Amino acid sequence: MPVSNADIEEVKKEIEKSEKALCGLYTDLGSVACNYHQAINCTQSNGVFADICDVSERRDEIVDRMDEIKGVVNTLTEKDRSLEQTSDSIRKMDERLDTLIDSLGAVATEMYSAGFLPSEFEAYMKPFIEYEKNLKDIEDKLDSSRNSSWRGQGSLPYRILERKLERYRSSINSIFSECGKRLYNSNALGRLPGERATEISSEIFEIKEKRKNYRKKIGDAKTSITRAQESLKGMGVSAAGEEKVTLRDLEERLRGVNQELDGLYEKYGRIISPEMDRWLDDMAPEELKKACRHIKNEQKVIRQQNIKVKYLELEQQIEANTLHKSQFEAQVAQMEKQKALIEKQIVELQSKSEIEQRKIADLRQQQVELNIEFRSL
């Protein structure tokens, strides 16, 4: 099958990929070998090694600053999340505490109405006592209006009193809440008799203790946040959200430094690799041996690919020469045919010329004979 330019270009592209891979392997070798610079003892690499040390120090400074900022930002994020979760827990406990206080007031007023509430707690029942008094006044007025001939059930005053009674009765929950708050804020909490009252009081004490711990947790979180913010200011990050901009700038600088460092590693690897047979022995670290093996293998691949390109180019040239030879041979054959034809035409022309020459000679003879005849006359 004839060798095409596309076949050669395909192998050349493979060579480009292999050479790019080799550059990466030189970089890998340089990054490993510089850790054993003194043992390798390659004088030509001393300058590059010094540059690697300088750039590595710059990179470490950037990485340390990034880690420091990220650590503080993570602390801020963690404490903000903890603060939010703790605040949410307190909100839920406050909601539960309000429910328990209302329930405590309801239990106490129920005991008061049934006559079972000890006298020491009656002072906390004033809202309920006032409520019952006002409720009875409205009910009495409603009964009086119901029995009146002019202000009976269908009259406007009666309807007003009836609605007032409905609204007042619906406000009982606020009375429970008010009585419960008085008990909650007093020293009587926990001494209210009855199983239900004891259960409510126990849960209230438990919530109060949890709220105390959560408040401390919130205070600690706020202190940590303040310290973290001060740490950021000390790093030059003063405004909220500025840490993201700072980190982006540092990441960009780190990419540039890493690229510079990779270039130095590659240069270092290229310098020491020709002498690897001198400094690489059985006692060398395995990571160094591995890096060198990869380079040798890739160099072998590239040599094979170059040989293949030369082989294909020679094959292509041979094919072109063979084609030209065939063309020349065809031209020679054609010229031989033309030569034979021309030679035949020459022979034919020569034959015709001889015949015509003989005719000319005959004519000349006839002319001579005619001249003789004319003279004899």
C-alpha cells in the first residue's frame, strides 16, 4: 500500500505528543531529584536548583497565607452556622416554654376553680379572679337584658352584650398565659401540687437550664467570630466578603508560581538526565528510579517514532523514484518507437532520393545525347 503524506503526518503528531509527555516526565524527574540534589552532584544544575529554592519559598508563603485565611474563614462559617442553629434551638425552646407557661396557668386556674389550689398560690391568680368577676358581671347583665321586655334577646343592647361575652370568653387563653407567667417568674414554680403541674414545672426547669447553656454557647460563638474577624483584619482582610477576593488573588498568584516552578523542574530534569547513568545506582530511592525509567522508555518511544518517520519518508521517496523511473522508461520506449519510425522514413526518403538521382542522371544523359545530335547537324 502506497505511503501517503497523511501517514507521515500522523506519526509526526504522535511524536509531538510523546515529546510533550517527555517534558512532563522531565518535570516529574526534576521535582523528585531536587530533593536529592547533593547526592546527584550535577554542577550544571546548581543555578537552576537555587532558583527552585527561591520559587518554592515564595509558593510556600502563598500557600501558608491561603491556609491561614481559609482556616479563619472556616471558623467564621462554622461559628455562624453554630450561632444560627443555636438561635433556632432557643427559638423553638421559647415557643415550647410559652406553651408550658400557658399550660401551667391553665392547670393552676383549674385547681383554683375546683377549690384545690393552696392559698399561697392565690396571689398569682389575680388575673383569673378578675376575669371571673368581669365574666359574671357580663353574664348578669345579659340575664337581666334577656328578662327585660324592651331589651330582650332580639334587641341591639342584648346582641352587643352577647358578642361581648363571646369575645371575653375567647380571651381565657391570655388569662392562662398571664397567670402562668406570674407563677413562672415567682419562687413558687416547682411547688405547685399535682402530677400535671409537677411534669410541667420539671420540663420548664429543664428548658431553662438548656437555654442557659445555649446562651453561653452563643456568647462563645460570638467571641470566636469577633476573634476570627480581628485575625482577618490582621491579614489585611478588613471588609466582609473581601476574603474571597483575596483568596482569588492568591490562587492566581499560586498558579503563576506553580507554572514557573514546573518550568524550573523541567529544566532541572533535562540537565541531569543525560548523566543519570553516572548518579543513578541500586541504592537510589525508588521514586528516582521510577522517574528515570519513565524518561528512558519515553525517549525510546520517540526514537522508534523518528525511525518510523524516516522509514516512511524513504518508502515514499522510493515509490516516487519508482514512479519516475517507470515514466522515464515509458518515455524512452515511446522515443524508441519514434526513432524506428524516423529511421524508416529516412530509408524511404533515401530510396526516393536515389531513384530521383537516377532519373536526374538519365535526363542529363538524354540532354548530352541531344546536344551531340544538334552538333552533328
